[in-house]
Amino acid sequence: MNMSIISDICKSVKVKTKLFILYSILIITLSTSLAIILPVILENEIIDEVKLSSIIITRMTAINIAPAMHFNDDEALIEALDATYINKQLEYIVIESRDEKIIYSDIKSDLNKSDYKIGQKLEISPKGMIIKTSEVIFIDDIELGKLYIGFSMVDHKQQILKFQQMIIAMSAAILFVGLITSWLISNFFVKPLAEITKVMKSIGDHNLSERVELHTNDEIGELAASFNNMVDKLEKAVGKTKELNLSLSEKADELSATVATKDKFFSIIAHDLRGPLGGFRNVTRLLQNIAYEFSMDEVKQFIEILKDSSDKVYALLENLLEWSKSEQGIVKYEPEKLNLFSVIRNTADMYESSARAKNIQFNLNIPGDIHVSADLYMLNSILRNIISNAVKFSNVGGRIDIGLESDKFLIGHNEFVKIYVQDYGVGLSREIITKLFKVDEKITSQGTKGEKGTGLGLIICNEFILRHGGKINIESEEGKGTKFIFDMPAV
């Protein structure tokens, strides 16, 4: 049978038969495509999403456990692991030392007891049930070992299977309804075919603004109205899909920016730790090798250096731990009624010896009857960091004023008090002020006796103040001092 014979047959077939064949083919193709393509697309998207999540979780886990491995602290290692991958669907997690000895393992099933050794890069297990990731564990550019994590795909596979079954059922229903509809169309709706075809072509060209212009009261009119309603819903669905895609894109950008910011932040922390630890190491090596050659006064100087280095490392690690707990939501916000004067007095007393060493005087201008609704742990942390900064940057023989900038003002429908801590020391430049509350910026200012800090304490202050619904402001001028002003809910 050649093409001319087929053409002659087509010319002899009635219009309604042609329409029936045309719509039948269209419905069969659509339902078959839905049953085959959609599950594949869904599976690929789920795998890509799990891969990305697996890489991020593995990388952050490696960063979090590095300090514990460096100091051989098993308890800290377990805490870091719990804080990182708690409630995640894991098949296994294995940590190896640099000499490939297993120092920690948690393997959920006998099926994968050696699976973590297969491959050194991201891949899917042969049965497609595990996403496998590995990450080298570093600290200060020193390799400590390797981390292997296997993420279960069982639940995702079950979701895909359910979706496939739903698509098959829906495709069968679409096919059944579509065949009946095509038969009705081929028999009763030949005349409006041109109008409907025109609108469908427009939709195919991604133009959802056109509608079928049929205004009859019979079945054809109802069909046209239904078709127009379908296009309306499709237009809304496309609009919502575009908004969702835009939102997902923005969230992905925010996540990438957050990961990059925290990477830079940990790099800054590592750099700041290297200085005091390096000084600590150099002095201890010097004392170990030729300690007998130094006088007692020189040995005392070395001990002062060691003490200063250890204090800096401890203060930095204490703030880092506090910030880490806050970021992970471990620090709970539990406000209570507190006497403001009593809390500030107790905190100032902690720094009395440091202030006395620089002949600095504290002036407390807080009425004894002022109460705030605050979390005691967070308020103490805020005051410690701000007051210690004031002592650090005050000149010898100076003073530090602590008082109320404003008594009971409204933020929204809630009353707040505004507290200030003011020193009259070296002050801060505008450039440093703009960097104070950013984790990816390095602060290089020094106190009046050469004291250094990373600015992490003020970042913690800002987060804790925001948890109370307030905000922190800074007024400063180089050579004239600095004034920190922050809000607390009043009682």
C-alpha cells in the first residue's frame, strides 16, 4: 500500500471519524507520556535533591567533628555528630583516622557493612538504595581522617513507587474519559472545532490569554465554558509554578550564601586560633630545649605569654561554642522576671579585677526597681561581652558608665527599656562598626593594652537581643569612646 492509496482512504473518511481517531491518538499519547515520563522526572529530582543535601550534611559534619578529632575528645565527637545528623535517614556513618583505622561507626543494616569503602566520590549504590558520600576531615590544613556517610533512599523509592502507581491509575482514567470525550466530540462538536483548535494552538505557543469565543446555551457552549475554565486554572497553575521556581531559586541562593559565609567564618576562627596556639607552642618548645639558660624573670615572662595565649584560646572557644549552640537552636529562650540592677551589678563584679588593673571605674546608673522579662543566660552573655569590650578598649584611669538610655518605650505593642554601656577609650572606626555583626568579616581592632578579639562575642549579643525582640545600636568616635545601646522587654 503506497502513500497515494493512504491519501485516498483519508479523503474518503468522514470528519467525525477523523476527529475520533485524532483525539484518541492524542489522549493515548498524553496518558502514556504521563505514565512514563513523570515518574522518571520525579525520581531524578528526588535523587538530585538528596545528593545535594547529602553533600552539605557530610561537609558540615566533617567541619563540626574536626576539633573533637584534633583533641581526641570522644565525648565532644559524639556531641558534634548528634548535633549534625540527628533525625537524618542514615544507613551508616563511619569515621576513619588518617591511617585508615575506624574510630567511630554506626551501621544500621548488615547489608552495607563494607559499603562505605566503595568509591571515594558521590555515587549511588548498585541497587540505588543508598546515596554515598565521603569527606576528608581537615583542621588547620592538617588531614585528620575521612568521613563516610550513607543516606537511605528507601523512603524516597517508596514515594516514587506510590507516585508511579498513582500516575498509572490517573493515566488509565484519563484514557477512559478521553476516549469517551473524543467520541462525543467527533460526533456532535464538529462545527466549533476550528475555534477550539485555534485556542489550543495558542496554548501550545505558551499564550494562555486567549479563550474560546462560543456563547451558546447547549452542550457546545458548556464545553467552551469548561475549556475556558480549564485554561484559567492552567494559567493560575503556571503562575504559581513560576513563583515556586523563583522561590526555590532564591532559597538555593540563600543556602549557598549561608554556606559560603560560614566557611569564611570558620576560616577566620582558624586563623585567630593559630596565633595564640602558635605562640603557646613556640614558648613551650623553647622552654623544653633550653629552659636552663633562662633566668627566673625570663621564665616568668614566658609563663605570662603562655597564660595570655591560653586565655585567648579559651575565650575564643567559649564564644564559638556559645555561638554554635545558638545557631543549632540548642540554647532555649526561657524569659523570666529579673531585677536589672542586680543582674548588671553581678556581671560588672566579674570584671572588677580587670578594671582595677587598668584603674577603671564603673558607674551604674540603674534604678533598683526596674525589672525586665529576659532569659538570664542570654542577658548575662550579652552583658559579659559588652562590658568586657568596654574594659578592653578603655584607657588606663578611665571610666565605664552603665545606665538606662530610655525607660519603657513601645516596640509594636510591647514595652521595652533601652540599656547603654559607654566607655571613653579608643573608639571604633565607621569601617569596623559596619563589620561588627557579620560572621564573614574579620575584626582587627586592639584594646588599650594590646587585647585582641574576633567580634564573635558581639555577634552572639546581636542574636540574643533579637531573640528578645529588641535591637542593638553603636555610637562611637575614634579616640572618644564607644556607646553600646540595646533593648530588653520591660515588666
